[in-house]
Amino acid sequence: MMVAMEVKSVGVHFQDMSCMEGLSLQRVLPRRPVSLHAGNTDSCQSASCLAHQQYSQHNSSTFSATDGVFFIEYGTGAVEGTTVFDSLQLATPPITVRQQGFGLADQASIAFAVASCDGLFGLGLPALSKQGVSPPFFNMIQEELLDAPEFSIWLNKDLREGVFPAGELLLGGINRARYSGDLHYHPVIGRRYWELGLSGVKVGQKGVPPLNSSRVILDSGASLIFAGPQDADTINQAIPGMVYWEDAGLYNVSGGCAAIPSLPPLTFTIDNVDYTLSPEQYILQLPEDAPAYCVSAVMPGGADEYLVLGDSFMRAYYSVFSMSADGNNARVGLAPSV
């Protein structure tokens, strides 16, 4: 089976998430929005939980508890709770994963109160799980629920509020209407993330000085492009007119938003294949409705050893995450989005 899920909203603000509709835990529960990147419980009384729809294990005949606990810290907050299992239904046409493990939050940081999603839908590799729980995509492979052991993500380049769909998650296949040219596939070199080899970074036609990072991670749960502080500075200092805004910890276009068309392209070279972003794609205009500041999407706050290519990159490139039928030989295919 090949199933599609439309993304409800994708933001460029620092606390926004990519949210998709159409997921429920056990059939009696309503469909709810979740982030592409598993939900909170009715026993969670934090302000963040009370601001969202909550999962109720009491309404499920297939709920199964464990004594496993988890704590996960994100860039904008943290959650903690217990690991549980229940049947998961998602997508159109519906697909059901039996006894899917997920994290049931009983505490969540206040930062999540304003999130438009009620939970997170993990798309990472199994080794990333703190409790050894297989993510839904890998369970779908094991249960032979998909036409092909792959999923693909398309994000709409039009960021205006109300534009729908803001994106698409396709489980079990590829939507050839969403990209142009050919997909270039790259082997995944990490066990926990969709991690690829970084050959270099260019501004215009000139390579930036050597970086600490030798890898990139494709992450739909990250709004921007994150690097270690030194690498973020190296890349931004190579872009003419980019100035560090110390009070905000951002890199600002010194000529203002009017200078965007004069900026050079920014290229990430992965396994000797160039993936180029125009200045309109790597510069954020804030606020969106009446831009007063234009800042670089390449921001400090990441790890020293890799760059995180989030939505600012993935809007430009259709991304296919693929495995072999036995769940091994991971690779990522990239092509320009349309």
C-alpha cells in the first residue's frame, strides 16, 4: 500500500513545527494533528498538555503499559513520561500498525503550549529510540504494509498562512509530480539519523574555509539549518553583507531585505553532488507579513560534527528516505522540488 498524509502547516519561526492531519491511536479516538518528526496523556496536567487534545488510554481496548520511562530534550523544550503500546491508524487510505510503541508524556515544557501539533511522529532510525521502540515506518516494513520500503517528504515553498497543503508525507512510494529531474541517492552513514557525507559548502562559486562538520542530517523536525557555533560563523561570514546580530544571536543582512536579490547562492555539496539554495531560500524575512529583519537560516545551536538541514533546505529539495526490504541499506534521494 502507498498512503499520503498532507501537512497542515509548516513554519519558519523558531518554535513552529511541521504538522500533519489524520493520525489516531485506536479507532475510537479522533483524528488529530501531529508533527513530522507520540502524544500527551490525559494524566498530564502541565500547561502545555492542557492546551492540546490528549490521548486517553482508558478509551482503548488495545492499550498496553510498560515500566519504561523517557526524557527527551529538544531545542525549544523537553518532555518526559512513559513508554506504552497501542494500535496506530494513519493516512489516506487508512493503514493500521498493530501495537506501536510511543512515548506518553506526563510533563512537557511550556514552550510546547503554543505548538499547533498535539504530538510528534518520529521518522528517525530505530537506533535513535531511547527505549528501543521501533518507529512506525519500520514496523510498516516488517508488517509488509507498504508497496515499497520508503517514504518521501515534499514541503510547499509558499509559506503564506492558509496555503494548503503545506506539504506531503508519502508512505511507501514517491510522488513524481512533486519534483523535477532525477533523484540523486546518497548512502546513509549513521545509525541514528538520516546522515549523509558532506563534501563542502560554497557561497557563489567559492568554497568556504574548512568546516568542523563532515556530515549533514536531513531533519524535517528542524525549521532551519543548524550548525555548531564556529561552522555557523564560517558559513555566514562568507556571505557578503551578513553581520552577526549579537543581541539576538542571529546573522542579519546588513542591507536589509531589499538586498536579498544581490546575495549569492549557498550550496551544500553532498557526496560531490551540489544542492544549491537561492538567497530567497536561505534568508528568513521576519515577521512574514511585514518584514523588518532579514536573517540567515544558517544558525548556531547545532552540534560541531554535523550540519542539520531542516525545512529551509527540504522546501527546496524533494526528499526520499529509503531502505532495503529487510530494513537495512538506508539511503536518501534528493531532487529539486516543484
